[in-house]
Amino acid sequence: MTTITVKASRSYDIMIAPGILPSIGEIIRALLPNAQKAAVITDDNVKELYLKPVMRSLEGIGLSAISLSIPPGEESKTGGRYLSLLGLLSENRLTRTDPIIALGGGVVGDLAGFAAATYLRGAPFIQVPTTLLAMADSSVGGKTGIDLPAGKNLAGTFYQPTLVLCDTDTLHTLPQAIFRAGCAEVIKYGMLCSPQLLGQLRCDSIKDRMEEVIAECVAIKRDIVQRDEFDRAERMLLNFGHTVGHSIEKLSGYEIPHGFAVAIGMAVDTRAAVRKKLCPPDCLEILESLLARYQLPNRTEYSSGNIYQAALHDKKRAGDQITIVVPRALGGCELEKIPATDLLSWIEMGLNP
């Protein structure tokens, strides 16, 4: 087992190993000795695979456990679903010592985390990610939230979990497309600050080194979060590919998975940086070879104008400026503030091969 500790406004462990899901009850009891109840939030796909052993483990250590399953996909991160979840928690009289457990991918984690952050002004929150994307990225760092009609994650808060429990065995049941979407976030971490990770990804399959790869991504994110928990400076680097990516997600009605959209966004940003002579061509060559290796897209049919209009709602916009992530070398990116109106030309420069 690999254990990584995050020391932020709340210190917590990220436990990474195969086969630890059936032990969740004992782990929680040691962490939260006064808990009497628990709420497990999952989605309809994960429910069929993993809810029963989790509920059995929780009930085995004396917790009265309830569960809520939501439809899979981004469309479940709504205000209505959030209020329904708060209603369930209050109706079952969970207290501030009772954990809210997110069992699933990033959507489940964002929704359950936002509910945990705001129910009784803060309840224990445990992330049990079951996708590669959630294990390597979204379950760590405390970002929670829901979508608004204008854009993704426009309502939310920072709320660090009490524990993150990554059972890598759950990745074996992932549909290939969802696994590949998670590979995009792993590639992102290599592009940001780990040429060694990029080299490993070019030589070995992620599937052959699952625990090690997840631990490396988590350690990178841990270090950044500890230096900039509330996303005011360095942590914004983690949005590499996300401004364009979120726009593509929105334009597709969230039919394009997050990881696929981020892959396109990284290619657009890197292509633009190369054409502006801000980074060497090998950055783009290696990124595109990795995207191809893991069957991820590097272009989109959406126009630069449509992407730009959607991006104007991006959280990284501040007044008439927006912060973009500019690759400068393999394993090295920088933040740059540009006028929001200049974003259109940046997208245009990076959109076409």
C-alpha cells in the first residue's frame, strides 16, 4: 500500500492499494470513532459493482448506512440534485460526526463533497474514487461543486476530505473509454512537471504500473495544493488544457468526456505555444504521440469562435483578463494573464494542425 499525506487546512491520507475496499468500515471506524451513521453517494453504474461490499463493511462495524445513487454523467451535478441530497441527509438525521462517502468518479465526488461542505456547515467527507481520473486528480485537493447553466463548476467550495481511499482493483471494471479519459489527466501531470513520468508513459502501459502512476500524480498535486490550497496562483497550473476543454464539454452537451476534452485542450494550448515560439516543437510531438498511444483526441470540429464564447464563463477569468497555462518545455508550464479578448487568437492559433 502507498500512503500519501496532504497537509492543507485539514491533513488527511490518500491510501492507494489493490483490494482495500472491503476494509473501508474498519478504516473509517479508526478514523471516526464517534460516527454512528454514514451516507454513501454513488452512481447507477458503480452501484451495481461496489455498493454492496461497501455497505456490508460499514454495517459490519456498527454504522447505520444509507445510500443514494444518481445517474452517471455531468448532467447529475445540478442544483436540484444537490438540494435533494441535503434533504436526504437531514431526513436521516446525520450529524457532524457521521461521514458522507463519495463512491465513484469525479461527478459523484464533486456533488457529494459540496453537500458535505455545506451540510451542517461541514460533515466528514470520504472520497472513494473508482475511476483513474478521480484517483489521479479530482479526489485530491478539496475542490467540490456543481454546474450552472452558464458553465461547469461555477458553484462550489474548497473542502478537504477526511480520507481518500483508492482501491486500484476497481479500475479493472472501467469501460475502456472512461479509462482512456483518465489517462489524459495522467499525461497532464507529466506535461506540467515530470519529464520522467512522460518517459515512463511512452515506454510502459499505465495499466502495468497503476499504483505507482497514481501515486506520482497524487504526490505532484499534493505538493501544489500544500503551497496554494485555494487556487490563487500555482494551483492554476492544474488547469492545463481545461479552459478549452471545459468549453468543448459544454458545447457537446457533456457528451464528450472530460478527459477527452482536456486532451484536446492540451493539444490546442501546446500547438499555440509552439507556433508563438514559446516552447520547442518536441513538446507538441511528444504530447501528440502520447495522446495517440492512449487513443485520445487532439483536435475538435468546434469553431474557435464557439469555443471562445463558451470560455468567457471560465472560472479563471477575472474582469477583462483570463489566466492561461502555457507549456514552455517538457515537464514545465507557466501561467500567463492575457486580455480575455486575446483568448480568441490563442485558440485560433492552436486549433488547427
